[in-house]
Amino acid sequence: MSKQTTPPVAHRGYNVENPRKSRLLTVVMGLMLIYTYLPLLWLFISSTKTQGDLFSTFGLWFGHDFALWDNVRETLTYNDGQFVRWFLNTLMYVILGAGGSVLLSVLAGYGLAKFDFPGKNAVFAIVIGAVAVPGTALAVPTFLMFAKLGLTNTPWSVIIPSLISPFGLYLMWQFTRDAVPTELLEAARIDGASEFRTFRQVALPLLGPGIVTVALFAIVATWNNYFLPLIMLKDASWYPLTIGLNAWNAQAATAGGQAIFNLVITASLLTIIPLIAAFLSLQRFWQAGLASGGVKE
């Protein structure tokens, strides 16, 4: 007697091969798309305008002159290349601060996930509590501590606090627990591999998606860091882009200050390009990292 395959059950025109479309969901997603991309569109269009066209033309359409390249050139050379210096400062904070944060999160997350030691539950509670504390609440105590150490108004006052990421540590902890089988580590140890070699050759390749995910969060947080550098730095030569562009924007309100809103907008466009490039280049790793553990085999 032959075995017959039961066709999929359809309810009101819905089946697995022909899922029903939701008009409401389509409208909601369209509104979210507009909400997300409209500011970027405005930013790009505004960066192509002259100072006069910014206030005399419609915001979502081009001005009389296409001044994008002139604005870019003037932004890079204004005030002896101040924007370039701020860009390099931000890049330094990201490489040292965010890079160090990712390294510490990976090492600590691996250790907490794969080793047992006294006080592990207490460490877990501390990490969870630290995730719930906003960074602005710690800014003033951090400033007072660094003032006692004589580190304020130096790059270290921005880099050192950026090394600590409770969220990155928690994410790597959970990712390591699910992505790295303990049996593989035990097999490597039985074969005589040291703990460092086991971590480098067995665990680290499996942690790639999680590392990229933590790195993206750390890069964005450090690149957009505003409040901490604001209270730590007084010397404009150490400003990151966030503080520097705010200083340019406030320049028009000062006595005798020059309004350079076209340069502020163009600089803002140049500032977000590295973040967009990072997301686009690491998107597939980022998605894999977020989805890891969400499917039970």
C-alpha cells in the first residue's frame, strides 16, 4: 500500500508556499523606512547647498548651486584642517577604546562561560547590574576619579572608560556558552594543547560572528560618544568629531562668530560614512551573531 503525502492545509488562501501578505505590516514597514531614510536624504541634499541656499530653498530638494565638492574641500581645510584632526582623534578612540573593549569582552566572556570558579554567580550578578546602569550616571564619578589621577584633558580619559563594556561582556559570555561546545575544548586538552592554544585554534574561529557583533556595538558607541569627552576634554586638539562639530555649530551664537552651518552639515555627512561602511561590510557577520542561539537544533 503506497504512502500518500498529505498536502499542506490552507486556511483562507494561506499556505506555506504562498504566505498571505499583510497590508498593515507593509504600511508600517513603509513608514519605518521613511522615518529611517528621510533624515539621511535631507542630510545629503543639504550638504550640496551653499550657506545661503540652506535657508532660502526647500529642505528636501537641491539648491541653485551644487556645492557638495566645495563644501567637502572647505570642511577638510577649515581652520587648518581641524576636522581632519578630530577625525583622527575619533579613529584613535575607536581603535584603542573599542578595540580594547572587544578584546577584554572576548577574553572575559570566554573565561566566564567555560571555566568554573568560586564567586562566578556573584560576577554574573555584577555584570547584569552594570548593564542596567546608564553611562551618564557614571560620568561625574569617573571625572572626579580621573581628576585625582591627573588624567583629565588627555586622550586616556576617553580611552580607559571605553575599555569597559558590560553589555559586550554579557553578549560574549552568552554567545560563547552556546557557540563553543565544551567537548571540543576537552578534546583539544586531551591532545595536549595548552589553554591559550585551545582558545586560539578551537574557540576563536567559532566566536567570529559574536566578535563582529560586539565590535559593531563598541565602534558605534565610541564613535558617537559625546557626554564623556564633553566633561573630560578642554583642549580642542583632543576633541572627537561629536564635540568638535557641536563647537562648530555653536560658533554662530558666539560674539563675532562665523556661521558655518553648511560645513557642519557636510562634516556630519562625512562622519556617518565610516559607520555605514562598517555596517555594510560586516552585515552578514552581524546578522549571524544576533541570530546565533535563536534556532534550536
